[in-house]
Amino acid sequence: MITDQEIAAALDAVADPSDRSVYLRLGVSAQRVARVRAELGMPPFRRGPRPRYASWAELYAAYAVPLADGHVGWAGRRTGRSEPVMRLRNRTETAGRYAFQVQHGREPVGNARRTCGMPGCVAGAHLADRRMREDWS
């Protein structure tokens, strides 16, 4: 007889296994697998594609490429105008806007633009918003 601990181990063995894969492998009922999953505090299995990244920070870190002189390149998606962008849970954000928010602790006023002259740089320290650019004038 299969114990609840064995079901729990099967649920923990693979990242986000389906209930079906567990109950077919172990020969137990679908309801029992669902009950053990709930007791473990695991969310119910969801079909379909899952987000690869859990947060904007993870997504940025995955595609930001440190370069010389503090520049940061972008290895991820780009718009038709070659602007680095990130997409997470049906939301799109430019990589520069995100980097600006992290660096300066606030939303940029207007566009976050590069101040370093390096095309495509998404280093937060190399970005300025309209308020900062007006202060320099």
C-alpha cells in the first residue's frame, strides 16, 4: 500500500508534477493525490505553459549581460525599434524602465533614456528620466 509520504515524495521529486503523472505512476486515486497536494500547501496543478520567471528581477537578471565600464547589454526580446523589453504574466515593460526603477527607487518621469552613449545599454546608473535631464539643463 502506498503511503501519503510516498505520494508527497513523488509530488516533491519533480518541479510542478501533474496529479495524473503521480497517480498513474503510484497506482493511487486522483482524489488522494489532490488531497496530499492540498495538505502540503502546494497549489493545484495547472495545465498549459507556466511563467519561466517568477518576478521582474529574475527576468532582468536572466537577460542582462554585464559589460565593461559598468554598461549592461541585453540578450532578451526587443521591439521593432530595437528597444530591450521584458514580458511577464501578460505585461510588457522596457528593460530600461525597470532598471531605472531599481536604481533610483521610483518610476521614471517620461522616458528613461541612456546617458552613456552605448546603444542598448540597460544599466540603471546609465539612465535618466525627463526630470533628471531638465535638472542638467
